[in-house]
Amino acid sequence: MPGMGAVASTLIAGVMQARNNDVAPIGSVTQMAHIRLGKREENRNPLIRDFVPLAGLDDIVFGGWDPISPNMYEAARTAGVMSDSDLAAMSSELEGIVAMDAVFEQRWVSRLEGVRVKTETNKFAQAEALMADIERFRVENECDRLVMVWCASTEAYQEASAVHDTVAAFEEGLRNNDENIAPSQIYAYAALMSGVPFANGAPNLTVDLPCIVELAGREGVPICGKDFKTGQTLMKTLISPGLKSRMLGIRGWYSTNILGNRDGEVLDAPENFMTKEVSKLGVLGAILQPELYPRLYGEIDHKVRIDYYPPRGDDKEGWDNIDIFGWLGYPMQIKINFLCRDSILAAPLVLDLALFMDLAKRAGESGVQEWLSFYFKAPQAGEAGPEHDIFIQQTKLKNTLREWMGEEPVTHSEAG
Ligand SMILES: NC(=O)c1ccc[n+]([C@@H]2O[C@H](COP(=O)([O-])OP(=O)(O)OC[C@H]3O[C@@H](n4cnc5c(N)ncnc54)[C@H](O)[C@@H]3O)[C@@H](O)[C@H]2O)c1
């Protein structure tokens, strides 16, 4: 994992707990969810992890890069997600995961001062150094396969430019230190060139670029992104398809959050918040289809705010005010006050993505993995555009697994 912060350290601590103390990996679909096979009366409902050949928790080795955290124990202590007493039992194991020096440039994350940073100044040389890290990690830990999941900070807002058009242009840009190439793109390039699938947990473009899509196809490696779907956006994608299924109208959706962790601090910089805002705002339009339903969803005011508020640490609080309308146009309101824990929600997603991306590679998949849209706020997708409705995403994920394993997709139809 590039990024050894709150999410990465919470993930690892949870996996350690699950394998040492048999603590349930709650929130992880790969570990906890069942999948129905065939007709309902056949009563075949295995666990997903028994149905598809996923790597087991005991077989996973973790590693990471970070420009600040020295090791996973310090990362977990700084993040403050878990109590010191919970961490104590795992302290030496977590301390043993020492950060590799990061490819880092402050221009992309103005609020952070990097200290554990690679000395190479040329971007192509930085990519080569990352590939050497990947190879060293593979050999030292005797890994058969690797997956990279971006758990590092959100980078400043950026749009794709000419250097991102093709692999050739991108490689030329790396050699010329093109200023439009962000660190996350260098990690993605290094991963794909090493045959390692890449999932992007932050809203940066990273793998959502023509050059990286081309490279993933050429090297036969799966990619997916972007921005873990947790917290307020998870709620949005749970509630809006429900309102739409009953043809209830929506006039406005105002969302605000307070968050006090390092992620919140990074997002306090306007250029980094903009990256997040774009990712969060796309959700409602895609679910509600205002072009098909202009009278219900044609005039929505959708606002999203995040305020950095240190006293709360990782314990985010979100408020949503939803102005809806029903029969005869009469207005109603829904208020949601979600007191969540950001990293507790995100950690199991990283585990699932790592295991599913590894499975996808073994299934011979390459390029964008739309069936993993379930996990993302701004899913990367083909020409038809992204699917945001979490229930359609879940069906797509499960049907993909069924088809890979030679089972019929479940359509829920009564006609068949
Ligand atoms: N927690 C959630 O619910 C959630 C949801 C969606 C997206 N995310 C995204 O996941 C990412 C991680 O979140 P977090 O709460 O763990 O943040 P965090 O700030 O605790 O950790 C991020 C870490 O990345 C490191 N970093 C920054 N630039 C780097 C680079 N170039 N290379 C390697 N490491 C680098 C930072 O030093 C930091 O330790 C953020 O981008 C966040 O926006 C989190």
C-alpha cells in the first residue's frame, strides 16, 4: 500500500485480530457474505470465500510506503482509530511493517511535510526505484502474487493532459519530469509494469487516465478505482435508489461533515478538497437519471461540505438534509445524522479489493474492473459510464463471480 495512515493501519490490525483471535472481519464481503447459487429452493448459499478461490487471511503479507509514518504501529497510534490497549497486543507485529521511502512531492499535498522520501529527482528513476521495491518485497516475503491498493492522501485536483494520452507520451513525460505527472501515477505505472493489479482508494485520477488504461491492457493487469465508498456517500447510494424506486422526487440534498484526522487536514486545502468534491458530487446524477426523470430529479441542489475539525479525530460526523416531494408535489424532509468511523468503514474495503483484484488477475482479466464499482464513490467504467446504485453494483459483483465459476447469473425474475 502506498500510504501507511489511518486506513492502512486499521486494515492490518483487523486482519491480525481476525487471524490470531478469531475476531469476525465485519464489513468485509469476501469474508462474511454468502452467495446464492441456482434457484432459491435449491438452498445453495455458500460463503463467497468458499465459493471462489480467494487467498486466505493467513497467506497475506503487508507492506507500504509513506513519507511520514515510520512503521504501521506509529501510523496506527497517530491515526488514533484504535485504543492503545487494543494496539498493545499487536505492537511488535505492526512495528515490523516498516515504511519504504515514498515517491512524494509536496506540490500535490500541500499540508504534509515529507521526510521519508526517495532521493531520485527524475520521475522515470522514481518509477524504477518503486519497481525495485516491489521486486525486493516479493523476494523477501516469498510472495507468489502482489496487489497494490492506494491508501495514501488525496492529491490536488487535476484534469488529464496531453502527457496522459498514451503510454509513449507518459513515459516521455516521466523522463522529462513533466509537472502534470503526480506521484500516484508513478506508483500505478510501477505496479502495472511489475504485473501488479492496482486499486485506487482515493479520488485522484491515478489509473483513470487513457495512458494507464492502455498500459493495463498491454500488460494484462486489472485496475480499478476510485475513492472508497464509505460514510456519507455510502448512505447516499443506499437511500437515493430507494426513493427513486418509489418515484419520489428530490429537490435538494445538502451534506456536511466534520472530520479531524490527517485525511481531513489534507482535504482542508482547497485544491485537495476539489478532487474529493468532484468524486462525491457525481453520485446522485448517475443514480437518479434526471434526463429520464426531469420532473422528479431535474432541479436538485446538491451541496457537499467537509470541515476539518481536529477534536473529532477519525470519528467523523455527517449531516444530510434531503428535501423530497411526493403525491401532489407535497414537500417532505429527511435528516440523517451519521456518527461514523471513517477508517473502520474503509478498512474491510481494502481487504476485499486486494483479494478480488488478485482473483481477477488469476481469472485472466485485465483493464478496468467494473464489477468492483460496488466499492467506489466514482467508479471507473467503460463507454456507458459508471453505475452508482449500490444494489445494481452488488448484483453485478455477485453475477460476475457466478459466471466465472460456471454458475447461472441470478436475475430474480419470476418469468424464467
Ligand atoms: N477512510 C475513509 O472512509 C475513506 C473513504 C474514501 C477515501 N479515502 C481516502 O483514502 C486515503 C487514506 O485515508 P486515511 O484516512 O488513511 O488518510 P491518512 O492521512 O491517515 O493516511 C494517508 C497517508 O498517506 C501518506 N502519503 C501521502 N502522500 C504519499 C505518497 N506520495 N506516497 C506514499 N504515502 C503518501 C501520508 O503521509 C499518510 O500517512 C485518503 O486519500 C482518503 O481520502 C478514505
